[in-house]
Amino acid sequence: MDIKGNKQWVWLALDADTREIVGVYIGARDETAARKLWGLLPPVYRQCATAYTDFWAAYGAVLPSKGHQAIGKETGKTSYIERFNNTLRQRVSRLVRKTLSFSKSVENHIGAIWYFIHDYNASLLV
């Protein structure tokens, strides 16, 4: 998301077994944002889960080493989150540049993303 230099990244945590989005943070692409996402995760995920990430340095600085594995895309371990990112871009038209659905308000962008994520998680229960 880039609104005249106000770049925002969508940080996501996905449960690979259920495909549920269990954590979302929208903000900068830095260690502080990674810490905020980590803090938003349910305690059971912070205690027991293994996080598979790319090699972005912020992950290594924030995630405990016993539950973190930095891996490449060729392993397939990040395929679920990559698929969700593609679905998010396709379904939330506000995230696409030069669209009629574009909004100048960051709050409206964030609201649209949250609305989609809640709807997506609810659809998993059916």
C-alpha cells in the first residue's frame, strides 16, 4: 500500500493446518512492525508454533530461534501465505494501483483489508 510516499505493509501470520489468518499488522517494514505482529499473535502460537519465513532480517531479530526457520520459496513452506497474498490483492481492489476503488484514506484501506480477512476466516468454518 503506497499513498503518496506513505508506504504500509501487510504483515500476516497464517496457521498452515487450518489456513486461518491468526495475526495481522499493517505498518512499516521494520523490526518494530515485526514485534507488533508477534505481540498480536495468540499466546499458543507464540509458545508452540514454528514460524517459516523468508530471510528478512526483522524476523530473525524478533522471532525466538527455537521456533523460527528462515527458508526459501523452493521448500513450499511459505506457499500458503503467498497464495493468500495473491488472493488478497485480487479480492481487495483498493490494493491495486490505478483502480477506481482506490481510496486516499489509510484507515479505509486498513478497514477493507480487515473486512476481507474476517470474511476469509469465517469462510473456513463452513
